[in-house]
Amino acid sequence: MKEETIFQKNEEFIQEFLSENPDYFNKLKEGQNPDFFVIACSDSRVSPSVVAKMPPGHFFTHRNIANQVSEDDESFNAGLYYALKHLKVKTVMVKGHTACGGVAAAWNENDESELQPWLSKVKESLPEKGGNQDWSPEELSRRNVLKQVNNLKNHPIYQKYGQDVKILGVLFHLESGKLEKVTEYKPR
């Protein structure tokens, strides 16, 4: 894709929204009031707003490799706090996907030193190797989502500010485009 294509597509985006609502961008600048805080993978194929066909303003999003919820990730902590305390989101969605390169790298014991600190977090979400279980890549991605939902339930910021905020775990299937609900947690 050429750089010019990005600007051309941006013009198409502008015209599409203005044709439906000439005041659309003036409304956007007034502020945001999203219902969802989405924790998603950085993978270029799984943009949360695109796969859910949501226009700007509906998802407050944090992305990292393999959609990790980590107490020592300052960027994530700030986003979670802001989403819960100031934006008052109603749902936190943990969105993983099939064919996740971060999950595969952790499972296959990638040894690149630059990736090791992050992949060690991903490895904690995966089952122990060995035994009779033959884990499919899809099942590993699903287990990763479930682990991140659990990490979120136990996260100090969520426990302090997320008293009434639902957590939704979903898996995006690259092969079909479908979102699968894998778990739902409603506090108290």
C-alpha cells in the first residue's frame, strides 16, 4: 500500500460520515463516551473497531502483543484507570484472535532476546507442555483470553474502580471473521 492510498482512504472516510451526518466531526470533538474498553492484540489484521464495524467513539482501546493484562504495564494501567474512572465504560472486552503470532511465539519458545520479557508474560497464560493434551493454536488463543479475563478480575485497578463493569472475553476468528464469546463476568 502506498502512502498516498492512506490519505485517499481518509478522504473517503470523511465523505462517508459527512454524507450521513454533516455535523459528525463537530460532535466527535465534543468528547468521548465509549461503552467499551477493549484490550486487543496489536496484530494488523484484528482492529477492534473494524471487525465489529463500529464507528469512531465507541471503543476506548489498548493494544499489545497477545492482548495481555499485566499489572506491570504502565500504559495498560493508565488506560484501564482512565476507562473505568473517567470514561465510566460499561464493559471491558478482552479480544484475542486465532493464529495469534504472540501466542505461537510463546508456545514455540521463541528465543529472541528483545521479545523475551513480553513473551514470558504470554507463556504464563498458556498450559504446561507435556501430557496427553495436544493443544491447537485456536485453543491456546482461547485459553489466553480466559487467562487475561482472570487477570483483569484480579487487577487492583479493576477491583477498585470496576465494581459494576462487566468483563467480556471474545475470540476473533481470522478464518471466518466471526467474534466468539468465550466468557462473561458480571461483578457483584
